[in-house]
Amino acid sequence: EGIGAGGLGMVGARTPGFSPWLWEGSGSVASSRIVGGQNAQNGAWPWQASIQYKGFHICGGSLITGEWVVSAAHYQGLVNSSTGPRLGEILRLNANTFTSAVSQVIIHGDYNPSSYASDIALAHLSRPLLYTAYILPVCLPDRNDSIANGTLCWVTGWGDVYFSSTESLPAPRTLQEVQVSLMDAEMCNDLYSKPITGSPGSRPIKDDMVCAGYTRGGKDSCQGDSGGPLVCSQADSWFLIGIVSWGEGCGLPYRPGVYTRVSAYSDWIQQQLPSVESGVVNVTIRSHPNAGYTPAPTLLLLVAALTLFPKILNLF
């Protein structure tokens, strides 16, 4: 999804189209950016990753260790499994490029592409990243952690090019950020049950999900932000509370963005990555051995190949 102004009243994952023949519209134009957002300061969100294919942003991710990125499972439906173990690369596209092949992707075994349950995946880098002031992991919550409704948290992303049948919108070149209000599943279902134009209302939010936004709409994640972080500040540390998953339109009233609740998958993450623990992350920042090295503000995860599924064409 991207951070932008209101969109269509159709339910779907927030993954953008990235060529003229893969568009996600139905005759109207939806925004490609974080709704109601603003440019992020350089290095403000050092765990943010961009998953790309041939230079086009597909979705976001979050660095949780020097070797692992967590993202949404639904974007992995675009990845062609026949590509073998080299599934992609981490790349910083500037004069100080750093790359690392992605050797493995782990998708949660209970992922349901219809309900977006268990919409979480892990990507392993074949060589560790070097932590800098601009590249750092985000903290993971414990399974028992809870945050009150109304807590103000932040969503970030690029929400790259969005194609419709009538017009394509440019993606923001600068990472976007927006502050949103946290909602639990019960509160979110109460909002989604309200009928709006083009949508009769339902209660689709599961216990492994969390929502963020406002009753009036206007601020939200959108196409291209999928897999990216919803983070909340707790005791002077940033915790990954949600993973951008899906929504009905973008920034619509009574339709907040829906996120995979990370605390529901803390045990699963630790089962897959025994060395990873919940709580505050202690890291060592080292200077780069090359003289004149300047750390870049973000990571780009490049996907090597794609396969298309009919469902992708009708997400929005």
C-alpha cells in the first residue's frame, strides 16, 4: 500500500502494480501514497526496506536482525519459486552500494490469501548487513504485549507507481510517514460493519490483526506499503506492532488500514529464528572500512522474478 489520499471501496492487499499491464484499478484512480503523510527525515526509520523488481517498488519490509527482514506473506505470491535460492538482493542504490543475496524466504504455514490471516513472511540475507546510524533493526514485541486503543503510532512506505485503467500516478521518491491511531480487532470490526458507498459492511478483522487509522479516514497506508512497518514508541524504543497487510480503499471513513499483529507471531518468529528475542535490541554500530563511506537511509530488497496470478489484477 502507499501513503496517499482516499481510494476505491474495494478490499485487497496493498501491493502496487508495476507495469502498464498489471494495474489494480476498476475504472477509477486511487492514490499511491501514504494517505495524509509527509516526507520522512533522512534516517528516521532505519529498519525500513523496499522490496523491488527491476527497479519497481513492490512492497516494504522491516529489518529485525542483521540477516533477516520481516514482511507480508501476500507479496510472496508474486515471487516465482522456480528462481531457486537466489530470490533477491538487498541493495542500497547510491555510490556506496551494499548488496546481499536473499537465500531463503519463509512464509507462515497458515497464511490464507483469502482472509489475509497469518500474513507474515521472513526473508534471509546471505550475508549480514553492517549496522550504521541509518541501518538498524526494529524491536519485536512479546506475545503478551498489548497497546491501548488510541495510541498514536507511525506507518512508513513509498507506495510506488499505481496504475489504473485511466491514469498512472507517480510514486513518492522520498519515504513517506503518517501518524495513525491504533485500534484492536473488536473496535476495527465495529467500523468495518458500517455500510459505506459500494460496501455493505462486514466484520473481517481476525484476532491476529490490528488496525490503525481514524474513524473519519484521511490518514492510512495504501498500495505499495504492504509488508512495511507499523511502529509504536514504548519506553524510548520503537516496536514493530503491525505489518501492512490489507484494507478497503485507502483513507476511507470507517475503513482503517489492517495490519498483521506482530505479537501474535512472536513465538513463530522465535521458532524460525531461535537467536531472535523480543524486547529492546542492543546493537553495535561500526564505521565502514572504506574511507568516505556515508550510510544510506534505507534498504532495497530486489525480487529476481515474478509469476502472476489472476487475483492480483483485482485487488483494488
